[in-house]
Amino acid sequence: MKSVTKKWIEAGYILQNDPKAIVLCPECGVGSLIVKDEPIISSNNRIDRYLICNNCGKWNVITMQLPSDETNE
Ligand SMILES: [Zn+2]
């Protein structure tokens, strides 16, 4: 596995648990990753969480499950 891929996986793991964590971009190592959540229309309790570098613009997305007790409105 390429080390960049491994770094993305680690970044995804950190930001899945703590979206406010500061994680350096796996690609350029200069910028930090910004988190942007997009709800998945067909699923009420899953979201796509985009990790976007504020320096080079590279991004990755993880699909994650929201805690079910926060989805009732
Ligand atoms: Zn970058």
C-alpha cells in the first residue's frame, strides 16, 4: 500500500471521530484537511464526509454512519 493511501486512511479515521481535529494533508503535507459533510439522500443516518486540503485541493471521501439518536427531528 502506498504511504499516501495509508495517510488518507489515518486522516479519515481521525476526522471520523473528531471532525475538528487538525490533520495535515497526506498529499502536500502543508495544508490541513477541511471537513465537509453531505447527507446521503437515500439514507437518513449516513453521510459522505469529504476531507479537502486547504492548500493543494486534493480530497477524499468517507461514508460514515451517524449515531441514530441524533437523526430524529
Ligand atoms: Zn494538500
